[in-house]
Amino acid sequence: MDHKELGFPEYWDNRYSEPSADPSHPSKHEWFRTFDKLRQFFDKQLPDPSSQPRILHLGCGDSTLTADLAGLQYQNQISVDFSEVVIKYMQSKHPSFDWRVDDVRKLSLGDATIDIAIDKGTLDAMLYGSQWDPPIDVQENVKKYVNEVARVLKPRGRWIYITFRQPHFVKPQISRESVWDLNVEQLQDDPGSFQYFAYILTKHGPGEEPLKREGLTLLNEVPDGTNQYDLDVIAVHGLNGHPRDSWTFKNGRTKVYSLQDFLPKALPGARIFTYGYDSRPFFSQSTGDISAYGRALLEELSLARESGVHASRRIVFICHSMGGLVCKKALVIANDKRDQFQWILDNTKAIFFFGTPHEGSDVADTALVASPIYRLLDMAQLEFVSNQGKPVRKDLIKELSAKSKALDELCEQFVERTKDLKHVVSFYELNKYRGFIVVPKRSASIGITNEKVLPLPRDHFNVCRIENESDSAFRRIRTDCRDIVGSEHTVDTGNEYCKQ
């Protein structure tokens, strides 16, 4: 069978018409895990049934999911499929439910009418051919489908897509930074079992401007005259990172963006920035390296501080993984080009490193863990992919390898040029990610006398994600920032004013 046939209703009409062992019941097709396996996930992701969210099942087939959710009191559901055969069967089986013949690429539903859309295998049926370079008709069908889901979702509505397909293939197809936030959750029953992924896409609500992926973004407004903590705090994400998502703690529907939710309140008057750059190891058109990203950071900082009001603000960097290397390179360049950037070096008072591989990663390539493709492809295959014009940033990945000469040189240059920096804190991970400690303690520390080296009970990709204000890493940042400005400042604790 040509997998292309999966995109046509005739194929599914024939398949659903095939006889089964029990003639009164066609074969049940439950793609990508049963409801029992997904129950805990849906408990986290779905609104309370008492709010009666309108749920759309995209390409429902003869799955039991509609009935399963109805059993949990989700009564406001619409189930669509372009196979008339399966819709007629499901109508006969559950006549009280809303079953409709409809094409997900051109839905008959109105704009902004759906709270939750669920796809368990429908998008997969559209995909055939090379995952690296899908045929034109695949690209067009996927685009139509994704645009329709975006159209029918309400603001803050969610599209939940469950599949076995790896994030590096799926994200380029469904990402719409101007439309929704995309989060990925790994679904796995037991270590070694087959791996599935849930893609959770939350449509932006009113006034929620998408965060630009590259450059410096100010996250808070500082009213004139509010200079209690005259700091510029700059967060720099790591490999395959994002200026917001890399710093966002997630637990089900709960999301905490500590840079925006906690820091402005803890440091009134401080400007909080996040810096983004194209650090994607796959499907990126960028040719930038650590040096280029460091230089770009300096230029962005210069523009953000060109006003005389802000030029003297003290600078604090918070860096995750490769972001720490970008920051270090920026400060080395600042020292070497004193006529342009000396004031940035002079005003830098603290750096907080989260899992920065100063000596590289013990994992042969950090991307082995950062992206599961490295479990599937060897370097010869990656070479082939690169030669076919499918970008793989082997150059960027290589810079992060253990015993990298470039990292050794950068470490020496940084230590030489920042001897007077009093606040250097290096956090290292205690938890494994997919069986690996990505950046061990010895690589996560620089080894200088004024450095604090502190453990955190998180894995590499969560080490910089702060859940609440009692988090030890957050308290360390807050304490050191207050110490930089000075101890004789009055701070609003929420209930009263006190001296720190």
C-alpha cells in the first residue's frame, strides 16, 4: 500500500467496511495508546468537566475516546471524520453524541468555537514520503489542517496532538509562533517501552503578543523614578532553547515563567530581559556560532542601554547551558574591544550559570540528549542529510563536545578577563535525563576562587526552570542581586517594609 492513500476518505471507507471477528462490530482502531494509558495525561490537560468545554475530535475514526470522555462527564463534544462509513457506524453505536462527516482541512465549524481539539493519528495519516523533505501535497495538506485548527480554537484554547513522531520532525510542521505556544510532553509507560509524544498547542489570548525568538526582549515595564534596584538582568538560553520556554516551569496546565512572574517583584526597578538566538541543531538556516551570538548579544545590549538613564545600570546574566558560553564569549569580546564595549564589562556584576558545559558535555554530543534523532542516526547519516540540503548544525554541536579545544580556550580567556567579578554562581544538575547526566559537576564549574558551585535536584533541561519563589536557585539570585546593589535598601515584602 502507498501511504499516500491514507489521506483519502475512500481508503478509510474500505478499511472501516472490512469484516471483523464479530460481524456486529467493525474492527476498532485505537491509534497511539488507549484511553487507560492516556487518562492521567488528560486529567492534567483538560479543563474541569463542570465548565463544559467544547471538545473537537479531529478524525475520530472508531476510537473510544469520545465515549471515554463522556464517561467523565464531558458532554459537549463534536467528533468529525471524512469517512461516512465510520461516522454512520459511530452514530449507530452512540446516537446521543454529535458525529459529523467533515474534512479537517476545511471544517464547517465557526471561528473561535472550540476549547479543546484532539488529534490521535489524523495528522499522521497525511504524512508520507521523506520526513526531512515532505512532498508538496503533504506540506499543503498539513498547512490547511493546521490553519483550520488555529481558526476554530478559541483564544487560550488547546490543540492536543498525540503521535510517535519525534519533535524535530513535527515542530517545523505545526509551529506558529504568532498563533500559539507549543509544548511537548513525552509519554512513556516504562523505561524501554515505545515512546510517544503529546504536542500541546495553546492559542494566544487577547493581548498576548508572541515573544520574538531572536534578539533582546524586555519583559517588564519600569516606571520612571523606580530605580531601587538599578539592574539589567539578562537571561540567555541554551542549545535548542527558546527565550521563554527554556525558563518556564510546566506542570499540566500550570506554567510559571520566573523571569516575568517572580524577578520584577523581587527586584523592583530592575529591567528583566530575555535574549534569544537561533540555536536549533536541526532545520536551522543559521550559520552563527558562539562567537557570533556573543557579539550579537553585545550589540543588542548596547542598543538597550544607549539612553543615559540606563547606561550606568549594573548587569546580571542568568544563563542556561550553551547560553553561558555565549555570555562568556560576549564578555571576552567586550574586553578585547574596549573602545566599544568596555562599559558592559565594567558594569557586569554577576553571572548565574545553569548547567553550562564549561569543559563540554560527557555525552558525546549534547544534541544526543537534546534531540532524540541522535539515537537514530549516526554521523555518516547526518553527513548524508546535510549533503541533501537538510541543515544539521554539526558545527554548533561540536563546540559543546567534551574536551573541545574551543571551550578550553574560551574558559582561559574568560577567567583572565573577569578576575574582578565577585558574584559567579554555577548550578549543576543532580538528575539524569534519559539516562544521562548531560553536564556533570566538574564541567558545570569554572574552578575559580570566587565561584559558588551549587547542586540542584533537576535534570539538564529543567535545571533553570523555577517553580516558586522558595526555590533555592531563585533565592540565591535574589540575594546576590540585592547584595550587588547594597544592603541599605527598603524592600516591599508584601505585607510590610523592612531593611534587607
